Amino acid sequence: MQAALIGILLSAGIIATLESDEMNPEHVLVFGRVSDLPPALRASFVPPES
């Protein structure tokens, strides 16, 4: 169930991953939208030519 939920969130542009908390093994850790990242950390970032 976690993998499906994470897949849906990622396809919607939301950064999510499995929670590594042993007390709550079914939780999903959500960071925010990809658009909230600085440009250098986005997957579509192309460095300027020097």
C-alpha cells in the first residue's frame, strides 16, 4: 500500500518516501512539492554553459 501511495504522490509532483520509523512502519514521509525545491535540486535543472 505504501508503494502505491508513494507512486501516486510522486506522479503528482510531491516528494515522498518510506518512513524509517520502526514504531510506525506504515507511515509515508512527505517533504513537499518538487516546485518548492531550489532550481539546482530539481530533476529538470540544466547548468548554464561556462
